[in-house]
Amino acid sequence: MKTRNPQWAANLAAATQYYEREGHLRVPRKHVERIVGEDQEERELRLGAWIGNQRSRAAALSPERVEQLSAIGMRWA
């Protein structure tokens, strides 16, 4: 999962982790997901807000990003 934007990559990793644990991406808006980055630092990401933002910006996302999110169960509507 290579991407040029480290913040996007971190949020995508958090979304993947959430999906693998919960089986869906219906993330509550206020949900914060903890991930351990490649640098072994624990980070807290506002995943619920990020998922909501991606849904609302779907038309502006690159096809690659739409595909990455769709691959982990993103529902766009």
C-alpha cells in the first residue's frame, strides 16, 4: 500500500485496522482509532471524521484512493 502522502497512508491504515476488527466502515463520527506507525509510534487518528470527509469528497478523490477505500469495504452512500 504505497502512497506519497503519509497522512493519507496513516488514515488508510487506521481504516483498514478498524474494518478488520469491526467488519465494516460505518465509523461513528467522533471515533478515534489508535494505530502504531512504521516508526513504532502510537498515534490517535480521528478516523470517524476522516471517513465522513472521504465520503463527502468522493467525486474529488483520485481513482486510486477510491479503489483503496473500496477494497476495504467503504460504502460511498
